[in-house]
Amino acid sequence: MRHAKAVSLKHQVSVLHIISKPGISKTTIEIEKNLNFNAFIAYIKPNKNPFIKLFRFWSAYQSLLKQIGVFDVVHLNKLYPFGLFALHLKKIKRIPFIISEHWTGYHLTDKKKLSWIEVFLSKKIAKKASTICPVSNDLKDSMLKNKLIGNYQIVPNVVDTTLFKSINETSKTFTITHISSLLEPHKNISGMLRVAKQLENQLDSFVWNFIGGNGHQFKALIKSLNFKKGQINFIEHVEHEKIPAYLNASDVFTLFSNYENLPCVILESFSCGIPVIATNVGGIREYFPKEFGYLINKNDESELLEKLKTIYENPIHLGEEMHTYAVENFSSEKICDSFTKLYLDALK
């Protein structure tokens, strides 16, 4: 969705989305129209029968196409399964398509096996795409390991650099912020909580905010750690427009993930001039200037503790440089220009 809104700076964009919705008796369609950005959403009645489900998705897809009207290029936000619709449009109407891809699942196919039909169809979709645009070279490599052969061009995630700005605010108490889904196997929240307990022995006081997801799953761990001086806050939901306020009130953003692609929140932290400590996984290192923070080893709690102490003792104040870097690499204008070139190439 963020890529689509960036592209709407120069192009007329229609977003097509189909989703199952419990409690409805028939397919319903919602349409939201703006100047250059229109959203067409179909809600279908759920069904466990794959053939009935496919029929309902196909019928909704045909209905949405009639609502959208004429268009020149299809831009997929994810290769599978909606790439099947893109294949259909290319075959029947000769409309080219490109693919943006940011799914972390391509890194986990040794643990999460894809079905043979998904693998077969994904290869067909990738081969027919004008361009495949993963957000990092690391994701590209993972896709190629899954034999998704195609024409690749890296286009990173987009940041609203007019919203995420550096304001040079200084927090009274050393404040650490983490923003994610809080999924433990992915984000390693328990590891950060154990580091927070160790940090109590180093600092008189600090605040560590965990924003997003459900924090109730960590209540037992927090109770066993028995924090005395550190203030641990779990904030379940924050609207995207309010995230900059939390970042600008922080001394450091921390991501202790076991795997990633190119997390938007790291780029948004840079745009706010907030230094980052992150594990050196996925494509993070590809867009991480060394002076903007620290890359650490996965699962290395002692290294995370050490780098937190380093930033506490030697704060990084490069707000203007960090925001400029975000504007030059991830702003809506930059990403729009990148996709515009690919659209024109596809139409040739």
C-alpha cells in the first residue's frame, strides 16, 4: 500500500484487494476514490472448500476489474497468489506486470515447505513478470534459491519523509524503542527483555517501549525478571501517524530479529534522526550506514547490552544527515521515480 501511494504522486493508481470476511452472506465491494489513488476492496464469504473459495475470488476479481476500467500496467504487491490474476491479464489483454516483494517466508523455506503447486505457479509468475522488485539483494538471493528466475531490480521500502522528520528532541530518561508485530520466533522479544534486566545493573533508570502486537504473552517472563529500575512499556497499537512522536522521544531504536528483509521501521528511525541497533540479518546491512548505529550478531544478548551502553555514554547526534539519507533513498519521490522507469520499460 505504501508503494502504491508513492506511485500515485505521478500516476493514476487503483488498488485491488480481495479478502475473506466472516459473517457476510455474499460478496460485498467497497470503493474509495481520491485524486490519484483509488481503492477497490471485495469481501467474500469464507469457505474451506478450495474450489468454492477459488470461484468466489475469481468472481470478485472480475467484478473489481469492471469497476476499475482501463489500465496500462499491473503492479503486484506480492508474487503469489495474486500473480495468477496478473498472468491472466497478460495472456488475455497483453497487459504487462511487475512485482514488488517483501515476504520473509522466502528465507524460511527450509522450515516451512511450500506446496508443489505454489512452487510451480510461482515460477510461472516470476518468469512472465517484466521486473521483480525485492526490497533487498538478500531477498533476491533467497528468491533465486527458490528457483524464481526472472528480471530483478532492487527497489527498497518507502518512507514518508514529510511525516518522519528529525526534531532534535532530547529525552529526560534514556529511552529505547522497539516497534514490530512482537512475534517471538521472528522478533526475539524475550532476548530484549533479558537484556533489559541486565541493563538495570548498568543504568540508574531507563524506559524501554515495545510497540505493536500483543504483549500479554510476555507477562510471565516480565514477572520472573522482576524489574526494579527499568520501566518496561507494552503499547499494543499506535496509529502510523503517531509513530514519529515515539521515535523522536527515543535515544535509540532496537531490532533484535532472527530474520528480516528491510524493515520500514529502521528506515523511519533514520528519517527521524534516531540511531539504530539491529541484528545483522537479511537485507538490513544493505541500507545501514555504519555511523547511524550498530549491527550486531543474531541472538548475541551481551553485544546488544554493550551497544546500548555505548549509545548511552556516547549518543549519536546526526539527525540532519540521517534524514537526508532517508530522503535521497526512501522518499516517496525517489521510489516513485524508480517504479516509473520500470513501468515505461514494461510498456516498451
